[in-house]
Amino acid sequence: MTLTFPHVRRDRLTELVDKLRLALKKFNASPAMKRVRTASGHVGSVRALEVTWGSWHGWHPHVHVLWFGKAGQLDQLRQLQGPWIETLIKVGL
């Protein structure tokens, strides 16, 4: 899955990354994430931060997550979209 958020060109990269880190910490500790980990048979994941830049929107930090779980159960990840958005709002993104 890719975890991203809205931003504009005038946003400072350091502030965006700091808020993204806070969002990830809260999101990973959330009840929704704990439920989905259990339901999907989560056995591990690999996470990578990627930062790109474009002339229209400026810096774009985002996270790619490779999730390992039980076959046929990874559709549980769709349940995380709402909680991710709620977390972004809480941290000011």
C-alpha cells in the first residue's frame, strides 16, 4: 500500500516529513490497524519512505508498505483508508 497525503508547493519538506512520521506512529498504534493486522494474518512488512519533487506541487513525501499476510486476506487493507485519513487530519496533514 502507499500512504500519502495532500500538500502544496509552499510546504516545507522537513515539516511534511515530521508530520508524516507522527501520522505513521499514530496510525500503526490505532485500533483499526491492530484489527486489520489480526484479520489479515499479518506476519511482517517492509516500509520505504520516498520523496519526490514536482514543479506544480513541490515536495511529495510518501511511504510504500509491502505487507505480508495470509493468502486471500490482504483485502482487509481496504479498511485502513478511513483511519489513515482520520490520522492525517489529527496531525495537521
